[in-house]
Amino acid sequence: MDASPDLIAQDRDAFIGKLFDAALGAFDIFAIYIGDRLGFYRELARNGGVTPAQLAERTGTHPRYAREWLEQQATSCILEVTRRQDGEIQYSLSPGRAEVLTDRDSLNYLAPLAQLIAGSVSPLEALLDAYRSGGGVPFSNYGANLREGQANINRPMFLKQLGQEWLPAIPDLHARLQTNPPARVADIGCGAGWSSIGIAQSYPNIQVDGYDLDEASVELARRNVHAAGLDDRVHIHLRDASDPELRGRYDLVMACECLHDMSNPVGALQAMRTLAGERGAVIIVDERALDDFTPCAEFLERYLYGFSILHCLPAGMAEHPSVGTGTVMRPDTLKHYAQLAGYREVEVLPIDHFFFYLYRLWP
């Protein structure tokens, strides 16, 4: 039955409101990007309140821009405002919001999300070309914002949860990582190295080899490893981990939030199986997608699709042939890839995390 004119108008007006809400959210994201990159939030967190002139002086920015940014943040209810006795307006950041925007060690740290989104939209013209041609956009084309934003948003989880909560919940693997001879770990698609660093810090006897094919990520990972004082136990390689020389060398082979980006995930899983040999464990950490496609889905599914249309699918399509997984890799999709790669079983581990599933693949 055709909708009545009144229902059509209601739907139209609701959608207009949705678009304006989305626009306001986008403006907030890029304002947060500015505030994070210029050190505005860090300065606000250090002080009970600042004027535009004070913020500009302390961050080396122009006072006119500082005032406009502060006013935008206040109109979006991100900053609090008080008027001093001398008539000056002072802006402040509440402690809870300071944690979210400045505490890089907190599991609630989300300032890198703005940088990650900025990176995702940077190659827009190339993205349109990919949609037309069926090609892709190489990971390197997304630049430092995406590379660093992704690394920084995952950093607290990989440092605080990977080796301290997730792996200890797998008793046999946890025991092996603590015993002698020292276990060897391969971290596939290690990116900026935080997963390699996190597991090495949690298990002080192990040796970790991180593998990645993006040169800039490898350089960043090596700097992070050096800063963490782990050069003797964590080694980052610009190398294809499918090299037959590495067969059976590792007690644990893991891939953290990268399998869905790969053009050939079955080949990657086969390589991981080879690295682990008969006795090593294979662990995949990837997005917590719903079991089935669901229209009008809740927050996380919409979030995953947002990154998929802008980055993960185009990056995965940059090499051919490509299965074109995208960010939304559902559990059954991973199980299918694992079956094709020769694994006999895929276990979804009973680890409750809002964003990730952890899978154990049995050869």
C-alpha cells in the first residue's frame, strides 16, 4: 500500500533531521582532530580553565583561531564555560572528558578516532575511482593519519588486555607462554607494533617476531619497540610471513584486527597454519560483527560499515584477485576461510569484549 502524503512528509522531515545530526557529528569529529593534533585538549586538561589568549599562547597557535575553536567546543557541549569577574570567558574540560581525549593509556581513550576518520576520508577521489572500476585504494594512500590513528586507538587494548586478560583466558596457551624453553610468537600484520609489545610485556620470557608489508608501519613499529625497551625480544620484519623457511617455528601465531583487510585471507590463514606447525596455536582477533546482515542495525554494525566503505574494503581490493571481505567479517565468513585454509575447527573463545571476537583455529 502506498504511504499517505503525511507519512511521506514525516519520513522526509525525520531524514532531514538525521542528516543535520550527522553533519554536526562530522563537524565535532574534525574539531576533535584539530584539538588533539594542536595540543588544545592536553593544555585544557592541565589547567582548571583557560581563556582563548592563554590557550593560544601555550600551544603556539593564533588567538583568533583558538577562540573560534573553543566556542565551537562549547556550543557542542564538549567544554564547560564560566565568566570571570573581569568579564573574560574561561573554558574548561571535565576530568571524565579529559580521560577520553588525553589519557592515551586509558581503555576509554578515543581522541585517535578523529585522526582515524580523517585518514579514512583522505583519498576520496581515488576511492570514487575504485568504486567505478572495481579496483582498490592501497593502504599506503591513506597516509599517516589512518596509520597512526588506528595504532593509537588500539594501543590501550593491546597493551592492557591482550596479554593481561585475553591470552590468560586460554589456559594451555597461557601456560606455554610462561614456560621454558622460551615461546616464540609471530604477530602477523603487526602494524605499529602495539600487539607485539603488549604480549612481550605480559610474558617476559617470549620472543616475538612482528611481520608487516607496509614500510611506514614497520618503521613506526620499530620506533615503538625501541621506546619500550624491547629490542632484545621483539623484532619487526618488513617481510612476507608465508616464507617456507619459517615453517613450524612458532608456539603462537596471531593476527590482530587485520585479517579482514587482506585480499587473500585464506592464503594468510594457510601461512599462519604453516608457521604454527603441529603444536602451535593460531589466534585471530577481529571485529565483533553480527551473525547476519541486519537493516537499521545498532551502533557497532553501523560503525564497522562506515570504515568498510571508506577504507577496509578499498584497501582489501587494492590487490587482485581479492575476496573483498571488508570490515564486516562475520563469524561464519571467518569459519569458511579457515575451512578452505585446512583448519579442522574454529572456536569462538569465551572472551567478552565490546569490539572484538577472539577465534582459535585448530589445525
